[in-house]
Amino acid sequence: MKSKFLFYISLVAICCLPACQKNQITGPVMPATSNALVKFVNGEPNTTVTYQFLLNGQKITGSALAYAGIFPGTVEYAAVQPGQATIAITAGSDATFTPIAQTSLNLEAGKRYGILWSGDLSKDPFVVVQNRSQAADSGYVMVQCVNLIMPEQTIDILSLPDSTVVFSAIPYKGVKDYIKLPYAGNYLVRETGTNITLVAKASLSLTQTRNYTWYVRGRKYDTLATSKTRITLDYYTNGYPQ
């Protein structure tokens, strides 16, 4: 059956190498305006669970994504046909590719999307964000933020050391739009309306003038360092400027 996916040759090569793993960045996939560009993120809080992603019934991830796994990479995107699409998730060990959750969405040509699996099998198991190109001054980055902490925990993100709130009252599966932040900084995550610290200090290695999607994942109030579902602040790069 003819593949429904229009991947670049360079992307295929990338997917066969360890560069698909988190924080291993290679050259970008340059978009074609006739395609939509997608990136898949395993935002499940459990470090022992793996998943495979399907697009329109066909497996799209080269291998099962482990905890914090990103396909095709922290910078790269996969080029696919635009239009109505069905996104599904299967267990990493399932050779039959039987969906355990799925959703439908419309992918527009020329646009970039981050599709984050929350690990929640209830309504809206995926958070879909459009990764736009926002101009950033030298010394700064543009950041949008997603809250994936299960279940139903509203959060603030504060900059250190002055504890200035940079993202406020992000609901579960909520998305806050882009803001400008210094590219070098440390941050803490706190439950909104309280002094309960969920992430004491997150140091992110960001490159100035780039755009990023931050996502906070984990189980409510789970801050134990040795826990498999500990709350963490992570990120991916929204590709290179178009």
C-alpha cells in the first residue's frame, strides 16, 4: 500500500539513528508549504511505559517512544499530508497496533504542530499546539507552555532568583501562548494559589532567539526525586525559523 506519509529522505536517515532521542539535535527538516509538519511527544508521567504513535492508521514513530521521547527529534518535524487526520496511541509492545486512545484533527499545510500524549485515557488524551515562529531579540527566547500534570493541577511557573511569575494559572492540559524570556535562567513550578513547590529548580539549556514549547508533566504533588511519576519541566525546540 502506498504510504500516506511524505517524509524527506533526510528525515528517514535521521530516524534510523540515535539522533531521534531526546536532546540529540541534528540538522533541521526544512518544510515544504504543501505539507503539514508534526512532532510527537510522550508526555506520559510514568518512566516505565512506552508508546507508539499512529497517523491515519499507520505507525509513524520509528520505534516505541520511552519516557520523554520525542519523534522525530527535539528540533525536527515529520512532513505529512495536510487535511483531516486521526492520531492514535498504542502500547509500545503491541504488535497489532490496537489504539488505546485516539483523536481527530485538521492539519494545515505549511504549519507546524506539537502533538503531546498526556497519558490520560479520558476525553482529549492529546494536547495539540501550533508551533509558530515568533521573532526573539538577541539574548531572549520565545516560549509557550503546556501543563500535563495528572490529574487537574493548576500551576504557576516562576523565574529564579526573584520568583517573578512568568506563566500563571495554567490549567490541566492548558496552553499558555508565547512570551519573551531570557535564554539563560532557572525556574520553579508551584501550585497556583499556594506556596507548594512542585519543581524546586529547573535549569533549561536554551539557545537565544529560538522558539520553545515547555511542558510540565507528572502526578499531582509527586515531588519525590526517586519517583517514576515525579513532576518535571521539560521542553522541545519549535524548529528553526521559517
